[in-house]
Amino acid sequence: MSLYTYLKTSSALCCLTLFTLLPNSVFARDQIRISTGEWGPFISQELEHQGFMLRIIKEAFALENVDVSWGFFPWKRAMLYAKNGKWDATAVWVYSADRASHFLFSDPIIKNSDVFFHLVSTPLQWNKLSDLKGLNIGGTSGYFYGEAFHKAAESAVFNYSAIHSETLNMKKLLRGKINAFPANLHAGFHLAKKILTADQLSKLTFHPKPLKEDFLHLLFTLKSADSQRYLDKFNRGLKQLKENGTLDRIIQESILSSETDLNDSK
């Protein structure tokens, strides 16, 4: 073998060896497409990081070398696109048996708490749903507030009326048309600060007892063979965010100030 041939062969072998030793992430990163909708402060195209929930999801995947692209749709369409496999996953949802027949659920991301918002001038005292007897309670069409709540509404334990918008419910509350309405704690704060004047905001408060508590999850479509792999990657990244304190820090940075403002009005 000539010296030229030897050097040429050795260089090729060396390059091949270096290529095989480099991690796959140097050459290609996984890509996942996630459908979602507007639900400030969790998720919103108007917010920094597109909301703190999408920031958590993105950072969890980044720890596993997965890039995320988002698609914003009306909520029903976001669910349908993922259910049919047009998108890889959808964020974020609470558990239901029906959804479990179409999706893999991630580990819980954060707790989801619904509370009753009401006016400072009309204190709300309740421990069980029967305590709401005779009150006018608002709600948002298509929202699920727990089986106990909806059974009580159907049994006319209280006067229940549902409309299509939480914004309209908040305005009905301020006009005295309803005594209270349930909403997610963080979303209620966010909406109030977005649509109310400072004077209106000072009139609003909430009852600390949760009406319903569950957890929010990222859902992976059963239509894709990659879903289990993506689920495992996300759960590993999420676990790291929880263990190193990043998840708590993101949440505190995003919602603490707005909640303090409203809670101080009590």
C-alpha cells in the first residue's frame, strides 16, 4: 500500500469513527407538532413564551432534544386535529375516559383548580353545593365543572345559566345578574385584569374553596407510532423541570403578581 493510499484510508476511517461517536442531536433533532388554543395565562399568542404552559412544555422537550412547533386553533378543532393524527399532540387537557380512548396522557403538569368568582359586596359562603340554594350561578357552555356541580344544576339546587363566554359571565357578575360563576383560578385572574377597569377589578374577588381540582396534561395521539416515544421524552424532561425547581419558578414568574392584585381586593 502506498503512503498516499494509507493516509487517505486512515483519514476516512478517522472521520467515520468521529461521525459514529458524535451524538445524534448534533445532526438532527426530533420535531413535534402540538395543537392548542387560547387560554391565558396558560396559553396565548399574545403573551411572552406564548404563555407559561407552553414554556414549560417547550423547555421539557428541549431537555430531550425535541423541538416544538405550535398550531393555534379553536379548542374543539385543536382536539380533533390531534385525535385524527393531523397533529402529534394537543395541549393542555384534564383527564377523561373518552379522551383516554384516543390519547396517551402525559404525567400531570400542574394542578387545575376551579373556584367561584363573586363580588366583594355579596360575600359567598359555601362548603357544599346545597349551600348555594337559591343563588343565580353562571357558567360557560361546554365547560365541565365536575359531576357533582352539573347534577346539582340539573336538580335545580341553584339557578344555573350557561352562556358561551367567560367574559360575558364576568360582566353579568358586575351587573348583579348572577351571584357567582366558576372559572379556573389563574385564567379568571388573567381575564379580569385584561377586560376590567381598576375600579371594576377592585369589586371582584373569589372564594378560596376549590369547586373542582384536577391536573392538566399533554395529550399524544394514538394515531401515531411515535407517540409513546414522545411521551417518554416529555415525561423525562418534565421530571427534570420539577426536580430542579424550574417549573415552580416559571409558574411564579408568570402568575404571582396578577393573583396578588386581585386577592388583595378582598
